[in-house]
Amino acid sequence: MSFSYAVPFGGYLSRKVVVTLSFILLLAPAILALPGGISGSVVDSGCMCHGGASDEVLISVDGLPEIFVVEEVYTVTVSFEGGPDEAGENYGGFNLKSTHGTLYEIDNSVQIIDNEATHTEEGNNQRSWTIEWKAPSNDRVSANFVLLVNSVNGDETSSGDQWNEFEFTTMGENVGASGGGLDWTGADNVPVWKTFLIGLVISMIIIYVLPKEGEQENNNGEE
């Protein structure tokens, strides 16, 4: 169960993963395969020293379901292919974060910093990492993931390195169910009580006002 894609030309989706692809064409952050990993503001602001995202770097994610079960723990493998040859040291790095749920490391190649998974010094000489993700307790939310990877040549400069970014979503079992997710106050969604009130007013006009106007017209005609 996995999916792969290449920005910006798309790819193929797994049968068990619903993916929301986001093609980042403007100022998206790049990842350096730093020995200690990256997270937080480094990921948010980043730098463009590696240029734009490369469609030669193919990202794969394995283990996430289309619809998650609350508090279920999923083993997730993230990996990529393409970019410069795997030579020297520090030839791979990544950062994965999610809007919901909890990420856990399962070996010394990955560390968790502020609920973001990233490589360690021991894990930057590879291009595949396995982590665990515990689904949230709320089944009316969607967990949105952002994965950044960097394929580097290990020469300790940004020259020749390539990176890519992938966004995807897994949903709770009751997303959109009553009591969660639906907005009844938007311009396109008239609240039920307003519909009822409008109907009540129209009914009163038909029952009470119109007959009285008809009676007055009849009385005037008789006079």
C-alpha cells in the first residue's frame, strides 16, 4: 500500500490512501540533509538555496489508510527515489508533520521534535525511514500531512541537490457526520431555524392576512 508521484506531473495513488496533492510552485522551503535533522521554523521558512522543487525526486508513503480508526497506531514508511547519486555521506533527509495525531520514532534513524518526524545523524545516510503515527481520538477530523524530502550528493554544499514536497490527507470515520465538520452558518448553508422561521411567516400571511384583505375587498364591493 503506497503511492508515488512527481511534481508537477502527478503519479499513481494507492488503493488505500486518499491523497490531496499540492503542487508547490512558489516559495516552498527546501531541506538540507543536516546531520541533526530539521523541524520548526527551519521547515516553515526554509531557504531557496536548492532552487525549486524537482520532479526528478519521487516520493512514496506506505502504511497510511484512507480512513483512520481512532487511536489506532499505524506503521508508516516514507521514502524517495531520484536526485543525485547516493555517494559520500548525508545523502538523504526528510521532515514529516501532521495536523492531528501523534508521531513516534521506532529506531535511531528518526527523531521527533515538536511532533515533527525528521532524520537523525545516524539516519541521514539513507533515503527511507519508518515511523509510527497514532491516530487522533476524534473521528470527525482529517489529518493533513506535509512531507519534505531532500536528495543530496553529500558534498556539504547545496550544488546538485534536489528536493520535493508532498501533502496528503487521511480522514476520520465520521468526517462530515452530524456534530462535526459541517458549517451551518456559511452563506451557502442557510441554518435550519431560519428556513423554519421563513416558512412560518409565509404560512401566517397566507392564513390570516390574505383572507382579511379579501373580506375587505368584498365589503367595499357590496357598499
